[in-house]
Amino acid sequence: MKVTTYGAAQFKARCLELMDAVGRTRVPIVVTKRGKPIVRIEPASAESDAIFGALKGMVTYMGDVVSPVDVDWEAER
């Protein structure tokens, strides 16, 4: 995949335009400072990973965990 490189000053002058271009073309850009890569700007994933229901089917219900048990605890003595 082709990556376009911009100096920090170039990026600063055209920031919003470049962000729109990355979103439209899906081609990442690298911003450099004094010739060294500093940041990579990539398009955000269009997929939305929902938090609710992410663990569905991964938890096993083993019974009532709230009611007291019939075990004499050493801490209660």
C-alpha cells in the first residue's frame, strides 16, 4: 500500500484537507519532523465493535452467588 509522507509544516498547513483525503482514499499518510517519521494517520475502521454483548456465551452461570453459604468462616469466629 502506498504511503504518502508530509513534513510537519506541510501537514499543519493542510491538516483538514489531508484528513479528508485519508478518509476518502483510505491511503495512510506519515508526518515527519526533521526527516524522521513522527505519526502515521490511517483511516478509522468503519466497523463498530459494540461493547454490549461482546462476552455473550463466555460466562457460565453456576448458581446463586449472593446468598450465604453454609460454611463456617474462620474470620467470623
